[in-house]
Amino acid sequence: MMEVYLGIDVGSVTTKFAVLDKEDQLLTHLYLRTRGKPIAMVQQGLKEIALRLPSDARIKGVGTTGSARYLAGVIVSADVIKNEITSQAVAALHYAPDVQTVIEIGGQDSKIIMIRGGIVTDFGMNTICAAGTGSFLDQQASRLDIRIEDFGQRALRSKKPVRIAGRCTVFAESDMIHKQQIGHRTEDIIYGLCHALVRNYLNNVGLGKEILPPIVFQGGVAFNEGIVRALEETLDTKVIVPPHHEVMGAIGAALLAHEEMSIRGDGTKFNGFGVVDANFRTSSFECKACPSICEIAQIFLDGKVLARWGGRCDMWEKTTSTREGR
């Protein structure tokens, strides 16, 4: 029997899966677009992962992370549910044990994690301004009629990057159009956009942080070689892009699941691949028990509440056996 551990990272834009063996080596991974359907994507991902695993593989632990980690955790009956900072840091330390700074840039948000002596000491997040995330480049690539997959290679051909006012996507687009009109090379504009994203990231997410090497760059945007080079030029140091950087959150969740099961010593709570055919339903409501007016999310299966979360207290998390309709 092959002992394996599953990590699931469900974000607003993408849903990632990673399966590790008992030596914490990556066996397989999956990268899907969430498309506003996190439940369906978790089920689809589980179906695909089941087909990829060897016939003798047995899942001994499951971890979930990401913005929809609680939802995913309920669906699969996860053994451990962890935030993105912890999961990304654990994965970075796995590939670069002496890492001191983790830069993570995704499609809709970005993070910076400071690690000293193997311990997270500080972090910053950006979930509001798009100018320091991958969507900034997607928008500008579309405007330039360039495939985002070609963006990085085109940027590397630049001889003299044009400075783009990148603190806001609206201003960046206006400035980019102006630079086109006065005749700057497309490659120089593209690399200027890479530098604009890096500046915005460092001035927003990285503001006030002590960014020390070794630096690990994670997230889907790390595919973009132009951003990697812009980071290295701005920070004046080499930036490490680990293998499978796009699924590091899922890898971290799987590592944490393995650690948790080693400590607990009992069996996994994972309820098997049969959940791919289950009919889950979600809803939310406002709790008016106190002035906080928390929005409580809840998930149902066959009319029965499986879990509730989202409150500042654990009032609703204790009630998980109510029938639908409250």
C-alpha cells in the first residue's frame, strides 16, 4: 500500500491540488480555474486526482487552505484546515529551508511572508488593489493584444524598459497608451509594466517589511520571467522560483496534513472520493445576536447543515446538526 497525503488550496481564481508520498515528494498536482464554483471545482479536482493515483495509493491525511478552506474542509472532511500564510510558508521552507522572505503573487491577491529561523515573524497581504496582482498584467496584455503566456518572454527582449505609472490599473492603462502613441517599443512597454507591478507590490504589500534573501517567489505570476527579472533588478538579489510554484499552497496543506497525522497517530477523517457525486448546497445569513452582525456561511447536504463558519465567535460553529431552514 502507498501512503499519500492530499492538499487542496481553493482560492477565488484557482483551485489547486497536490498529492505527496510519505517522503513528502510530489506525486501529482492539479491546477483548475475556480470560476465562482468552489464546490464543483473541489469535486472535479477530486475526480481527476482519483484517476491519477496508483491503484494501491491510500490517502492518509488531507489538508485544506485558501480563501475557501473551510468550505473545502467540510466537503472532504479535512484533517487540518490552515490559512494561506502558514501553508505558503511551510511549502517554501520545504524547498528552501533557509528562506527569509516569501513573495507570493496570484491572480487576485498577493502576500509577503517574513521568516526568521524557520518561523513566520511577519506578513502582509493585498486583497483590494489589483495593480500588485496577476490580473493587472492580464488586463494590460489584453489591451496590447498579447497572450499572457507570451508576456514574460516578450519582456525579456526589452533593452530599455519604459516607466509606467502603475500605482493604479486605470492610470497604468492611460500611461501605457500614451507611451504607445509616442512610439516606444512594445517590448519596452511590456517590461515597464512588469516593473510597475513590482513597484506597486513592494510599495503596498512590502511596505515597511525587511526583505532579506534568500527570497522565494511563489504563485502563478512566478511563471512570468519578466516579473522574476524585474524583482531581481529591483531587490538587487537572486530570486528563487521553486518547482511547482503555482501549487505551493496545496503542497503546504499536504505537508501540514502529514505532520498532523504523524502527531495524532489515528486515522484520517477523509470521507473518500464518493463526495464527488454528493449534492452540496451553500447559503448565508446575518447573525444579529450582537452588534457585529456577522455574515455566517453554511453548507448543506441532503437538507442537513454540515457546518457553519464566518462569525467572530463560535456560536454558530457549534450547531452543525440542524435541518435546513434553521
